[in-house]
Amino acid sequence: DTAVSQTPKYLVTQMGNDKSIKCEQNLGHDTMYWYKQDSKKFLKIMFSYNNKELIINETVPNRFSPKSPDKAHLNLHINSLELGDSAVYFCASSPNREELFFGSGTQLSVL
Amino acid sequence: GENVEQHPSTLSVQEGDSAVIKCTYSDSASNYFPWYKQELGKRPQLIIDIRSNVGEKKDQRIAVTLNKTAKHFSLHITETQPEDSAVYFCAATYSGGGADGLTFGKGTHLIIQP
């Protein structure tokens, strides 16, 4: 009954591979997000998705693409992984574009 | 866009003492200021928030103050306990128009010394 769940929790992969992280929320929220937390703990927004409106942080490489099959899901696809992509990726949802409910995070390690 | 500065990056206090973390923001349109606590290996969780029509808000041992004129807000934790050890993040956004989500400060690692 976890409110925001993301899988996998850990992802170890080689440079150049393509991978996906899945996120689902059962809170009925309209807005979902992906945040990246680097090794210095800095939380930076990557995408927000609300009612089919996608807002992309301009600093995010186009190798990253969110895909939302429905309001409860926002998956993250990453192509041609690079060493610098190693980080913890958090999915989140919000009822009002203010309070965030985070998933438990996916630790991505690119070797 | 919004820019949020947070200080200090690390704060060590004796158990029972108070801790204060300060943040400044750049966008005068921002009107919602939450604080998140992230314990080691866990997800960030909201602990308290304040809106621009309020100057101070308290919840047991934690309080947040906001100075709109100076564009800064602070988190105050009194009678600190070991379970307060965590990374704390301030954030800011413009309610109703901020479709690009919260802008976070870089975090403060709070260490409670026994």
C-alpha cells in the first residue's frame, strides 16, 4: 500500500546501455515529477508532468525521457547511459504542485 | 527561475541544544516554502511548510520563520534529539504557476552530538 513506489531500488549497468525506472502512485495526484539527487545530496528537478503537460528542465540531456501511460504512472527512460548519470533518482507526486510525496528512490550506478 | 541558497551545509550541535538553518530565495513571486527531512538512505519527507501570508509557524519542537521583505526563511529545531540527525532541505515555489516544481536548497547535514 506504498503511496509512491518506484522500481528497481538499485540499478547497476554498463556505460552505453539503455535502462528504465518505473514509478506508480496510488494517491490520485494529478502531478508527478522526477528528481535527481547527486552525490552531494543536491535535489534537482528533471521533469514535471501534469494532465499531459510535460515540463522539462532545460539542463536535462535528451537521453532522458519520461513516459506516462496514465495519470498514476510516470516512468523514466534513459538512453546511452554515461558515468555522470550515476545518482539517486526520486519519483514524486503532488496533489497541488506544492507538497511532494517522494518514492523510495532508485540508486543508479553506471560502470 | 528561482534560486534557493541554504546555510550552513553542515551543522553539529549538542543534544538538547537548538539548531537553526537559514535559506534565501530570489523570486519574489514565490509564496510556498516547505522544509524536507531526509534520513540516511531514506526518501525526503515534508516536516513543515509556510506560506507567504504567514510570518511564523510552529509544530512541537520545530518552527519556521519567513521574512518576505528580505526573502529569507529559517528552520528552528529546539531541544534537539538524536533522531533529528538528517539532511534538511529548504525549498520554494510559486503556488499555482510553478508547474516546474519546487526549487531546493543544497541541504544541511545536521549532526546531533550525544
